[in-house]
Amino acid sequence: MEKIIFHIDVNSAYLSWTAAYQRQYGENNIDIRMIPSIIGGNSEDRHGIVLAKSIPAKEYNIQTGETILSALTKCPEIKIFPPNYDLFMKCSDAMYQLLCQYSPLIQRYSVDEVFMDMSHFNYNYMEKAIEIKDRIEKELGFTVNIGISTNKLLAKMASDFKNKNSIYTLFKEEIQQKLWPLSVGDLFMVGRATEKKLSQLNINTIGELAKFDVNILKNKLKSHGILIHNYANGIDNSEVRDKNYIEVKGIGNSITMSHDVNDREEALKILLSLIETAAMRLRNNASMCNVIVVSIKNSDFYRYSHQKTLEIITDSTEIIFREATKVFDDTWRGESIRQIGIRLTNLCDNEFYQRTFFDDKKVDKLRAIDKVVDDIRNKYGNTSIIRSTFINSDVKPLNGGVGETDYPMMGSIL
């Protein structure tokens, strides 16, 4: 019996989750999904990009990834709402908990995407899909697309079909009708550069790619040519990997200051406030990091960075800040700082962590403190417990938003 795989994708996740929260707690009488609105940074602080946009905002040709100032130029009356990482994770977790009632095999692949093995509902999978979609909308307040097929690739492609709040199937017998007429750029793993190379071979649709000589593709695109040829033909044998945390490439924060910073002590306070948030996310994702990157943009808008590979993986806020301070001192050229950022990469699952003779002697104590602080903040809010260095300081105790976190919509390996 062939498998039944669901791919569930939240519609305009950041905007939908913000709207659902506002509606639930009466913060806004207007559903921001129904008006020109975006989720992004604060234009008054000279930074920020569009992370998500409402359907009415699309009518002004506002694009995800463009600057807030550019969006305001296109639509001066557009409503701007800041990203709320804690809220987004709570919404993602709430959806995951609901889905756990339907399958023991769920792969969280991004903050707003989930794969589910629903083979045990082979006889009534559509009934269950309708039930899941309706429950998410009724109980959680946002909508999803559900793609259904016999493998992850086709389920993903099905959920990307245009209409929102819908259920689509893309079984192998439907490939020729539903998949092949689409532009080749719509195929998973075909980016702009690959699309351009395929166009030079007169390959413009997924169907044309599926029928093309695979040996020529291999010659032109190496192993990637074979991969996308398989995908065009609906071939994918990857398993739904049971992981209750979100796979991320890296976790980080950056902030553009409202004034240029020239003082090292102030810069390090800002760096610490960014690390406080990033390290909490790291631990919340059951991950540890091995590389720390500090980036700086000066008052002339020139950006540079430096990184350090740690001898021992860590998720400790104290250790990350200590090492980041060294990286900052090696990086900063002494000029005025307009923007500063921290990035934690080369992540691994914390279940593989083992103490070594080279660990900081206080590492267990530091990690225990982090856990207590995280628990308090999760229960009573991020500002319920702060470091004394931020008392009577203009620097916020925790800084940064969701935009700097690598939540891949999909990875190179399904």
C-alpha cells in the first residue's frame, strides 16, 4: 500500500498569527488580513524589511523582502506591525500539538510547515484533511493549505497551488495534468539561476523538464540536473522524519540603532541583548551551536563580519556572549556603528551533547541558570527577569525579531 503524506502550510503565517492574536485579545477591531498591512521592522528606527503582507497589500505591488520605507512609498497608509517571535513559536507549537492527535510521525520542517505521514488513514484521508483544516481555523484562528500525495515532494507541490485555505491532491496519475503545465521555476529546487540555465535549453515548463534527456541535464547541471529531473517526474523517496523541533540552518538577531554607537561598552550591551534572545531560541529549538558570527554595519553603510568556531558546542548565553565579545573586538574597526548582529550557526541537536575535560568548569551551573531564566520568561514574559547591566540603561534587555532566523521553507533534502 502506498503512503499518504500531508504537507500543511500556514497561509501568510506571520500576518495570520498576528491577526489571530489581535482578534482573540481585542487589540484590534479590524482584521489586519483584510486591509493593506505588513509584518516588518520599525521604520522610525531606520530598519526593517517586509516579512509578510496581506492580500490587499499585494495590490500595491508590495513584495516580501523589500524595505519598510519602500513599502510606505507604495502605500503610505499601510499598517505596520512588528514581528513577535514568541507569538509565532506559540502558534506553531499549538498547531503541532493539534496535529499530534492525528499522527505519531510528524516532521516540523519550518516554523509554518509540517509533513505528516497519514498512511493509517489511507481509506479516509480526505475526510481527515478537511477535519484538520477546519479545526485549525476554528480552534487556532488561522488558515492552512494541505497538500496530499504519496511522497513529500508532491505533497509540498500540491500545497503550493494558488488558492489559500484549500486542500489539493497531487498523486502520480495527476502529475501530467496538474504539475507538468506549470513554469519550471515553480518546481522545488529550481531557483532563478537554474531556471535561466534551463531556459537556454528551451525548457520552460515542468513537463518539458520531465521529458528532457537526463544525460544532457547531468552534463549541464551535474547531480542537480538528475535531482530536478526526478522531481519533475514526481520521484522522491525521502522519509517523514519524526522531529518535534524545527530544523534551522542558523539563529541570529540584528538591530539598526536609532543613533550611531561609538562606545564599546554600549555596543557590547546591545550585543548581549541580541544574544539573550538568540540563545533562548537556540535552547527552545533543542539545539547547540558551534560557530558564532558577529556582523557590523558602520555609519557609511559598509558591512563586515567575523566568525569564530568554538572548541566545544554550547547553548549557554554566558559562554556565547564571552566568545562573541572576543569576535567583536577582533572585528570592530573603531568607527561609528549603525547596525550590529549576532549569528549562531553549525547547529546540532542537544541530545548529542556530552561533557568533556575541555568544558568550562561552570557549564552545568550556567546551563541550569539558563533553564530557570527561560522558564520564568516563558511563564511571565521576557522582561520578568533581566540582567542588572540593563537597569537604568537605554538598551532593551532583549532585542531582535524573527526575521534573522533561518527557517527554510524547504531544505535541499526533503
